[in-house]
Amino acid sequence: MDPKNYSPWLRYLGVSAQLLVLIALSVFAGIKLDAKFSISPLLTVALPLLILAAAFYKLIKETGKKNKK
């Protein structure tokens, strides 16, 4: 099936699922790395914020695309 024929709702549902998974993984990695390096809340806060910034950039880039026909 051609990705251009997918419903917009389905595409945004996939983006939101990716966002949730990436945030959960970044929080988990932040907790583990903070425990390893003894810098308690730094990476637990910084990694999810970086993921959010990247995800919003990707979302804005995708939604701002014009259909070229």
C-alpha cells in the first residue's frame, strides 16, 4: 500500500506512538545514566527534552509539507 494513501489520522497516530515510546526510552536511559554517573536529575530531565524538541521539529516539518502534484 502506498504511504500517500494512508489516512492523515493514521499517520499522526503513528507519530504520537513513536513519541511516547521515545520519551519512555529516554527517561529509562536517563535514570540509568544518572545512576551510573551520579548526576541525579540531569540526564533524566535533559534526554526527554531533547527527544521532545526533535519530535516537534519532525512534526512541524511533516505538517508543513505541501502536496506537490
